[in-house]
Amino acid sequence: MATNHSKTSTSEPALNRSVRKDLTRSNLLQAALNLMGQGRSFTSLALREIAREAGVVPNAFYRHFRNTDELGLALVEEVGITLRRLLREERQINIAPKDRLRRSVAVYQEYVKTHRLQFMFISGERSGGSRILRLAIRNDVNHFTNEMAQDFRSLGLYPNMSTPSLQMMCSLIVTTMFSVATEILDLPPDQPLLESEMQQNFVGRVQIVLLGASMWKERNVQPLSL
């Protein structure tokens, strides 16, 4: 019995340390988002002020991230993984394609609204700031594009379209998604009519891309003769 008690007492502190470590990491990520929510750009944030906002000493920062760019990469990854999972789940629902599109747009719009600070960060870093973060966001866009193309194939959509053309179409949709994010962020609160109009406009943009794809004719590109 004494041996069992010893195992329990040693495992509990280890568990508590793990929980505290995860909490500190989460607090550091949220601290960076809070500072950006005050109008700051990510590249202007100093390690020490992020630590201060999180309520930890600067040395605690280095236990989780080597520098602020690595913290930014964690923010990009956190948004991308969750959002890609949500949208993939929506695409797998067995309903009419038109309804699937509207549901996906609604899910995306709600996700942006409830993760406002994260998308302010993504929108700001997508075209400026750190090159490392621009490349990470671009890589995430590629993940969105490839997963969407795979799902379209599995759903039997555009069966005669080549893989490069299908990926190009999906890239246009994903680019539209990220462009609309800033419009969603600029919406005034508690304006359901404006939200509905934006959602309809968003659906219309994607439908135009899909309509163009349905009329797309593959072209065999002949190699240049010298």
C-alpha cells in the first residue's frame, strides 16, 4: 500500500507541472493577442512585454519559445489546424452542394467573429511584418487548398478537371476566404442584417468561382520549340 501511495504522490506533481506549463504557454499566446488587440503590430511586440502581459518572468518565455517569431508560428498553427478541421467536417456532411457551401461559409464567418484577435493577427501578418510568418501563413493557405481539392475529388466534384486546375480553383476560394476575413472583422457588432448581406455576398463570390470552374476547358500546353 505504501508503494502505491508513493507512485500517486510522485505522479501528481508531474501532472501539475504539465498543466502549469500548458497554462503558461496559453497565457503567453493570449498576451500577444491582447497587445495586438490594443492596436499594436506583432513585429513591434517585445519579448519582455509579452511576458509581463502574461504575468510571468521573461525567463519563463524561453521555456516555451525561442523568440517572438516562434510564438507567432504557434499562433498561425493554432488557427489553421482548428479551422481546417471544422471546414473539412462541414464538407463531409451528406447534403446538397449548395447547402454545403452556405453551411461552410456560415461556419467560417462565425469562427472569424469568435476568434477576432487571431484573425487580426493573421490579416496583419499575411502581407507584412515577419517574412517567417508570411511564409507560414502561405504554407497554411496551401494546406487549405490541398485539403479542399482532396475533398472535392472524394465527393466526385469536377471529375474531369485536372489536379492542377482543381487546385487552382480551390486556391481562388481560399484566397477569397482570407480576403473576406478583414470584412468580417470590420462589421459593426449586433448587426444581423449586415452579417446576412455579407454572408450572401461571400456565397456569391464562391459561386462565381465554381461557375467558372464548371465551364473551364482543359488546355494541352505544347512545349516550346526552339
